[in-house]
Amino acid sequence: MGAVRPMGLTQAMTRTCAIWWAALCAQWLTNPGLAQSTNPQTANDTSLTQTVDASGADGDVPKRQLVSWNEFEGPYATLRVGAGFLYDYVGFGQDDASKQQMNLAPTGGVRDARLIFKGRFPKLPRLSYTIGYMYDVNAETWRFRQTGLMLEFPDLYGQIFVGRTKEGMSTNKLMVGYQGWTNERATSNDAFNPILADGIK
């Protein structure tokens, strides 16, 4: 008969957190009245973005509804499909002195290609999801980008995101690459601050 090993502190804390999290989610998901709670100070402010979902880092929802063929609304889930494609091109105008140092030729290449899916669950109005699937040009393979679930807590004026999302906080990481009609962010930014992380935010 084997000896019974006592549960370690880390295991006990993990199990306690899991039980607490499950109980909290069950309470919030089964109480529809909590979804009606809003902040009275910001409810009438049209300058603020009132829509929050799991795809927040993928950019804002278009202000005008020009097409609807990429949207689906079912009884159990909604789906909005998007895609992005970026192509970079660089050209050079060299004088003779520059050409003696190095000969630069115009070149181009695919910078980014991705598929984006997002939606909500009508039966669980505070829960939303996002899936980002990107082609990694350097590795020549497809990878998951921002992918996860977000649960809103209106009474606490916040949300909890579980999955893969951007790590770190800086002004240029708040801007989506497809909206970046400004200076490029420093290459060292992502080297020192990992851009993706898996976990809870």
C-alpha cells in the first residue's frame, strides 16, 4: 500500500482558484440581469467606444455597414469573417557615391496575410470569442495569433480574456498594423517585449 503524499501549496492554490473561477463564471453566466448594468457616467457619451469583445486588438468595428455577406447570426453563435493582406515594396534612388558603397535594388514581398473570425454567443451575452490565423512569411507556415474567449463583468467595469493575446502595453502596440499610416515601430520593440503570450488577462 503506497504512502499518501500531502498536497503541495501550489496544487492547493491552483485547485482553489479553479473552483472559485468556475463558481464565479456559473453565477455570471446564469444571471441575465447582470448584463443590464452600465456605468451611468459613460452610457450617453458617444465619443467612447462602447463595444468590447475578444477581438479588441484586431481593430475597431467599421463605422458603416457596407456589406453583410461576411456575417452569420445563428441561435447559438454569431460569426464575422475578415481577412488582411499587406505587401511591402521599397525602391531606391542612389547617386554615384552611394552606388560605390552598395548597390541597392528595388524589392517587394508579402508582409502579412491573415484570416480573422470573431463573434458572440447569444445564449451567453457576456461571452465573446476571436480567432486569428496568420501566415508567417519567414517560417512559411500558418500560426494562430490573437485567439481566445472574453468574459465581461459589467458590475466590475472590466473583462477577463483567456487565450493568446498581445503581451506588454505601449502606444504603438495599441495600433493595428493595418491602420499604421505613420512611422514604423522600432524593430527592437518586439525583440525586447514579446508580442504574444498565452494566459489570462
